Amino acid sequence: MRFFIVILILFIQSSAKEYYAKAEPYEILNVSSNVSAEVVYTDTAHQGKILGKKPYIVMDDKLDKIELHSVETKINALQKTLEHNLKMGQNYQQIIDMKQANFDRIKELKIKSSVEKDREYFDLISSRNSFLSIQKEIESLTIQLGDLKLRRSQLQKSIADKHLSAPGFVLYQLTVKPSAFVNPGTLLAQIADVRKAKLTLYLNANEAQQAQSKKIYLNGKKSSYKIDRLWKIADASKLSSYRAEILIAPPDQFSQLMKVEFK
């Protein structure tokens, strides 16, 4: 009798419990606006379909593009001016070196009057001041260029943020329409990552301890999948059950029930 009970217990422990889970998209993302702008286009025809490179939402970017063109023109002009000033600075440095050498040569000569020496010295100082003035302008131009390049990056990002695309994702839902004015944080759409699917199970304590060492069978067929995430704390709504997630290849149709067994 004892032998029969032991065999029965071993049979119960080795038998696989069946679970059922929906094959859901790996993730559904809420897409919110990063900018304040008017919506000018929404791709309603692609709702429920996989998106390509074409934007599914476009917002008004006319002023951004006008300002970006102006900023680009200013950057090009300032860069040319900076290049000219750098060349002038190099020329002034050569002049200063020559005048310094000339002054060093005559300052101890007794045949040169103090007036001549002072004139050479003042000329040297004047060239040094001109060089410092050029250096000051170079620093100012460098700062202006830095500010303009920052503004260019901001405008480029603003334009990009007004053309939303998500190749390979499904356009799950649009929450805005053309002519609507949105602010940062406004929900624009929901998109689903269908490049892989997710099965969510709730395992009992015994199965949760052993599941990661067992083979996973889907709809009765052995698979190479493993549990990707297993919560160590019991679920708050499903008492004494532990949440587990299995990532699988995307099925032909999402949200269909799949039988899952651990053997």
C-alpha cells in the first residue's frame, strides 16, 4: 500500500498541469507629444495594420523649417567670418613677432633716439591690442556659433518630433484628429510591438519552482522557449499564483488562446 502511494505521488508530481494564455503583442506603447503644435495629418487607413517608414502622424512644422533655414544661413556666415578672423589673428601674430624682434634689436642701440624707440614700442603695443581685439571677436563668434548650433539641434528635434513613424509596429489606436492642437504630454496614439509575442501565465507555487527547469509545450508541441521573466512575489490579484512571461515568435493571429504545459 505504501509503495502504491509513493508511485501515485510521483505520478502526480510528474504530470504536467495545463495553462492557457493569450498570445499578446510584446508591448503596447502610449505615444505622447513632445511639442506644442497643430496636427495636420493622421494615417487612419493604417489603424490595425503594420506601419512602414511613412509617418502616421504629422504636425505643423512650417515655422520650424523657416527658422531652421535662417539659422543654417547664419551659421554658414559666422563660420566664414570666424575663418577670416582666425587668418587675421595668424597674420597679426606674425606681425607682432616681427615687431618684437625689431624692437628687441634697437632698444639697446645708442644711435637710436628715445623717440624712435618709443615709436617702435607703441607700434608693437598697438599691434598686440589689435591681436587681442581679433581674439576677443573670435571668442564672441565661437559663442554665437555654439548657440546657433544648439538652436539648430533643437529645431531638428522639434521637426522630427512632429513626424511620428514606427516601422514594424501596428498602429493600435489614434487618439487625435487633424486640426487638433496638442501640447507636450498629450496622448497621440497607441502602437503595438508585434515583432514578438508574449504569453502571461500564473503558476502555482510548486510549478513556479520547477518551471524554469522543464521543457515548454505549446498546443501539445515541444518548443525551445524558456520562461523569460518569473516574479518571485505572488500576484496581488491572483492569490498564491506567480506571474510568468514567455516570449515567442509572433503568431499569425494575436490574442488567440494557447495551451502551455511544463514537462
